[in-house]
Amino acid sequence: MNDDMSDESKSCSLPSSTEPTATRSTVPMWIFVVTLLLLFLGFAFFDKKGGWFDVRVYAPYNSSEELEAAQPKSAAAVAMAAGKKNYETYCGSCHGNDGAGKIAQAPPLSGSEWVMTKGAERLAHIPLAGLGGPIKVEGKDWNMNMAAMGAGLSDTDLAAVLTYIRGSWGNKMGEVSPDDIKKVRAEVGKAPQPYTGEKLMTMPE
Amino acid sequence: MKTQDPRAKTPDATIDASCRLPLLVLFNGAALWLVLGLALSVIASLTFHKPEIFACCPMLSYGHAQAAANDLLVYGFCVPAALGVMLWIFARLSQTELVLSPLPFIAAHLWHLGVLVGLVAILTGNTSGFAWLEFPRASAMLLGVAFVLIAISAVATFGQREERELYPSHWFLLAALLWFPWIYSTANLLLVTNWPVRGVAQSIVHWWFTNNFIFVWLALVGLGVVFYLLPKLTGQPLRSKFYALFAFWTLMFFGTWAGIPAGAPVPAWLPTLSQFASMMLVIPILAVAIVLVKTLRGAKLFCGGSTYGYIRLGGLMFLPSAVLLVAAACPQYSRVLEFTWFGAAQVQLHILGFGTIVLLGAINEIVPLIMDKPLPFKKFVPWQFFLSVVGVALFVIPLLIAGVQQGHSNFEPNAGKFWLKLSMGGLVLLLLGSLLLLTNLFLMTLKWKIALVKTVAAAVVAPLENSEVKS
Amino acid sequence: MKSGFSIFLAILLTLGGSWIGFVVAPTMQLGTAKLTTALVTGDTWPQQRTGEATLGQQIYRANGCVACHTMQLRQDGVSFEVVLTSAGKINPTAVSNLISTLTLTGLNKEAADIAADKISAVGGKTETHLTATGADISNYHAVRRSVAADYLYDAPVQLGSLRAGPDLANIGARQPVAAVHLQHLYAPSSVTAKSAMPSYKFLFEVRKQINGVASPDALNLPAEFATAAGYEVVPKPEAKQLVAYLLSLRADAPLYEAPFTPATTKP
């Protein structure tokens, strides 16, 4: 058995003195065609599933649009989105879209003690009636005039803007309801005079 | 081919003898690590039979033994064995003696020292925590330096070739020489040495490394060796050069992008791109299949246990292994097979069924040549062949079944347990086979060393009779 | 073809492509990730681990737990549910009549939008709730898939590739009781019958009770796993750290990448 095996293995390995050679028959066309076909299918697959290199798209979502559409929209989220839009239209040009205020234009809103109040009643007076004269914001003195920018907005829209201001840029205060706005609008009347800082302080939070 | 050269051709025996010292160190160490690695695999799989078996000894617990076994198989056996075989192939193809042969001799020692350091580190818990990269920094540096030293000698030998046109194996093996230092240094610098990458970027680098090392690098080495030895052993030419090169480029181009699992917690473009690339692997698989079938068709020999048998079967094993890789990446199958034993089985088939069997065949073929002596136990070669083939089948097939059962039962905790227990039988057979190789190599080295001592002693005692001593 | 150098260059370019695509690009895209904000609550995510849990991660690494446990949850899809928050003042009866005719759960995005529009047309107010679906989600009581943000504080990140045991991405939320984890590490089959997990007894110390009174740390083991009378099993610091780490593993905050409606905000 032992000798048979070794004889057999001897018979099938040739003396290894010659180095191997290779024939030169070329690769047929069909294999290139198959390659191109697979490449096409692969690109289609990537286009469908790959999310085009978006860092936030994970399976099972296939694209950033699909992911955006799936985001949960609670009532608060809807209000925040509407508030952001109106804020950037009416307020952002002076207070800044980042809420940081602008020198010689308007004081900051982020972290401002006028915004971070328990309720929103005092804050709501400012866009509805306007504000003039010296006030102190975050330890700095300001002396500007602000028109009643919010008087033209509906109760719902203004409530959304104030909700957005009170819930953005690190501010974490509660929502403002349209009913709050309605109440304050009635208080300031049809032809309001801009408030002063002192008068504003007498308003309840 | 060689007769064209007017200069005196270097005799094959001289070329082989120039490889003797470095290859002996590489192969002996590799055989030892193979035995130890398979022994640790058996120890690890004891846990399937009796989970609390190593509750007392943390060193042999599954998490340690399994990692150590895997690393020994790859870094202990596959890489040094592949380096040794590559050196010999480069020397033979260039028809010159090995250039700078002291470099690989020193490097082989460094390599095995690095593996030893890594083994101790894993068993004592000093691992990096990344599969296939568990070795700590000191060990990784030793391995890196050793590899580069050996690669320098291999490339220098390549540069000395007389036949300027390249043989297909040249491409595969040169790419392997370049790719390993690249992926190994990238992975170690970004993952093990310190932590410059944050969060899940670590995992992406790790998947990239694992796929490029285990699948691509081993495929380059295995196919390079098969495409060299198969024509040589059958006396047939390789059919054909261009198919082999087509396989080479498509494997490099697509294979290097595979490996990121479909369910990975990373943005969708990464796994999608990887699945795309895995699907494209169909092309190199097709090309390799054509080369193997066409080349083998010319050889009408049945030699189950000869080195030809190893090379033929090992080469063919690339096909099922790569097909399983592609199948596991298909979206409809990956949902079921991902995170099951199926993936582990594919990796083991690639390492043990393809890489190890090819390298074992090459070692059994080369060692008698470089030593200029037959193996002490020639019958061990076919015995080890049958043990390895049955062992791989008995190890991998049950794992595949266990994986499918696990996936279909949605990870029911005891799914496929019977098959896991059965797979240990395959490991035991593989271990027995590797012991045969170790015995052959160690006995041969021992005899050679004794002869060497005798020669030296004879030279000292009776300098005049020096020439009569058989070396 | 005949020059080694041109081959070297071609190989370099081919391999370099994959290196740039899967090493450089993801490192630039994800390696610079910062803390994110969870949806709804606005909390920062991920939460910083305690020191004990950070040490526990190294115990997890050193013992090779990653060999058998993954830490990544997959998600197959999302399911939408339309919930009525208020029937409105205009015509509550019409709203409740309409609702009884509509399917409001298990919808896709389009169907949910259509249903919500129908209800709001008759004056009802609705919210659309989002639930992650998939085998992993139901198997491991998860609420969403794992995303890159979950692993920001991990070093090393050990996602694993094999589930010989369960997935651990959300284990801290799924099993928040430390004592159960400790008992499971000491004697897995005392918690899960026929558990395949090895015992990690070497993370515990069996010692004599002091004056016959069990210490507060001692495990409360079932009779068949208990030690001899007068002795007790106490976790070593390593075991406590490992459990602290396990409890810190959570994937339960809604994020932009993987949104869902948290149970607490559901009315």
C-alpha cells in the first residue's frame, strides 16, 4: 500500500525542471458583454438603494427625500417649522436667523431674559405693541425702536413664531398658544403705542 | 525558453538550495502554528458540547481560544507558508538563486516571534478587539517588518529574471506582496496603534481589512501558486495567459470593494457599494473556472493524494468559496444569512479548504526539492490529503447547515446546535493531518541538522577527508 | 507588460481606489462625527458612559465577547399609524363614524397621509406615529435600527459578525436589572435554560460569609447553582464594570437617521 501510493504520486508529478508556460488564447467577447451588463445592473442597484453618499440615509430608506418625508411631525414640530419660516421673514433680518442679535440693530433673543420667561404674556406684548427706549438685555444696554412687527400676523402664526423663538438656539421654554396671543392682542388694543422697558416689566410673565 | 539563453543556466538544484534556510524556518514554524491553531480550534469548539467547560480558566475560554486559533491559522500558517512558496516561485521563474537570502532568513524568525507574542497577548486578554487584527502593537510591528524584509528579497529576485515577459503568477504574487503591507499597516495604524478614527469608521476600516486580507490576499496567493504549480505538475501549459490576467484584474478591481455587510450601521452607500462589488465577483469566478477547467482537461491523471491532488482540489475550492461569498452578499439571502454561522463557514472554507490545501500541496512539493531529499514519510502526504479533505468537508458543511437553520429560525438560541457539535469532528481530522506534516518537516530538519553537525565534525577531525562526507 | 514598474503602478492604482473609497472617504465622512440631538426630547446622543462602564468595555474586549455577540440591529421597514388626538368641535360624530371605516395602523407613508387628510377634512385632528419594523426589531424588543451615532464613544467599536448569542445593541434597555446580568454571567443556565453561553465564573469570587451574613453584593442564586452554606458569590470589580457597560448599551433614542415615535409621547 505504502509503495503503491508513493509510486503513484511519483508517476503524476513530472520532473520539475521545466518552468510552466501559458497559451495565448484571448478572452472571448461574451465575457466582456456579461461584465458590462452586470455593471449596468449594479449601477441601477446603487442608484436605487445607495442614497447617493448621503451620510444620513440608512436602509430601509433609499434616499434623503424618503427619509425627510418619514420624519415624525407632531403638532409641536409643525408649529416650530411654521414659526421658523415666519421668524426668518419678519424678525431674522434684525435679530439674526441665529437669534444672536445684531449690533446697532436688535438685541439677542437666544438666552435673553425677556424671552426665557415662565409664561409668554410679557413677551407677546413686544411684537404686538412694539418697543422703544432703553432696556437691558443680558447685561447690556440697548436703546432701539421696534415697530409692532407681529400685529399683522394671525394669532396662530405669531404663536408659532414665539414658540420657535422660545424653543431654539438653546432656549428651552414652553409653547405659546394662539389663545395667549388673542388675549394680549385684546389688551394692547387696535392702535397700540410702543411700550417702554419699564412698562413691559409691569406686565405679568 | 531556457535554451535560448547562451549563458550557463543556473541548475535548479542550486536555485532550490539557495532557498533552503529561509524556507525551512518559514515552513517549520508554519507547520507548528498550524498544529497549535487547529488544536486551539478544537478546544474552542469543546464549548459547543459543554458551555461551562472553561469556567475556571479564562485563557481557554471561547472568546480567547477562538481568536487565537483564527490568528494562528492565518498569521501563523498561511502568511509564512505563502511567503516561503512565493520566494521559491520567484527564484524558479527568474532562474536565479534567491537574492539577499539572509534577509528572509532573519525575517522568518522575526515573523514567528511576532506570532508568539501575539498568541500570548490574545490568551492573556491583551487583544485589540478586532477580529483578524487581535495581535497587539509589538507583534504587529514585528510582522510588518518581517513581511517587508521578505518582500524586498522576493522583489530583488524578481528583478534578476532573465525572461523579461511575465508569467501570470508573477502578477498575482507581486500584487499580494504589495497589498499585505498596505492593508496591514493601514488597519494597524488606524485601529490598533492608537485611535485616530472615531466611532463606526473603525468598523468600516476593519471590514475593509478583513475582506482584503482573508478574501483578496489569500485569493491572490492561492491562485498565483495554483497557476504556477498546476502547469508544472501536469506538464500542460496554462490555458490561457489572458484568461488568468482577466481574472486577476477583475478580482483586484471588484474584490477589494466587497466585505461591508448589508445590515451594517453605516450610511446606505457603503453596504450598497459592497453588494454591487460582490455581485461583480461573478466575473473573476467565471474566468478562474475557465482557466482551471481548461488546464485540467489536458491532464489525464488521477493522483488523489499527490501534491498535484492538493493543488487541483485546492484551486477548485476557490470556486465554491467565492460563490458562497457572492451568495451571502445577495440582498435576498443576506437578510437570512447575515450574522449566522454561514459567514464563518465561508471564511473557514476559504482559509482551510482553499488557501491551506494549496499551500500544503506546495510545501510538500517544495520541501523535498530544497532539501534535495525525499520526505522521511512519503505516505504521510496522501494521508494528510485525505484527512484534510474529509476534515474540511466535515467542518465546513455542518457550519453552513447550522447557519441556514439559524437564519431561518430567526436566531432561535439552540438552532443548528447538532451541526455545531458535529463540526468538531472535522477539526480533529484536520489536526491529525497537520500533525503528519509537522512530523515530516521536523524529522527532515533534524536529519539535516545531524548531517550538518557530522559534516562539520568530520571537517574538524579529518580535514583531508572532507570531500567524502555525504552532506 | 514587460516592465515590473508599470505593473506596479497599475496595481497601485487599482488597490488605491478601494483604499480611498473604504478607508479615506468614510473616515472623512464619519470619523469627524459629533454628538447629535435626539428627535422629540432634544437630548444629546449618544449619552456619555460612566467611568465604570468605560472600563467595562475593556473587559468586554479582553474576553472576546465579540466572537459570539453582535451589536448592530437591522431594520426592514417602517410602519405608520394615524392617531386621533381630538375629534374637533365641528362634527365629532362624523369623525368617529369616519374613523370606524378607515384602517389606521400598519400603513405606509402615502396611505397614512391620505387617511390623515380625510380625517382633517371633517374637522378631526390627528398625529402620525412611526414604528420601526423587522425581524431584529421584534426579536430583540428594539425600537429602531443601529446607526453610526450610537457608537461615537466606543473604543474599540465591536460590532461583531456572528450571533451565537443575542444581539446586544439595546441590551441596556431590554434588561435594565444589573443583578440579572451578574447572575447570567456567573451561571448562564440559571437565567436562560439550556443557554449555550460559557460561564464567566472567573469574574466572581466565592468567599466565606462574614459572621454568617451575606454581603449586599452577593448573588442571589437558585438552590441548584448556589455555593455551600456559609459561602457566598460576589462579583469582582471586573464583573461589575462589564455589567455597567452592558447597561450602557442602548439604541432607543429617536434620531433623524432612524426616526420613530417614542412610546412615552404616544397618548
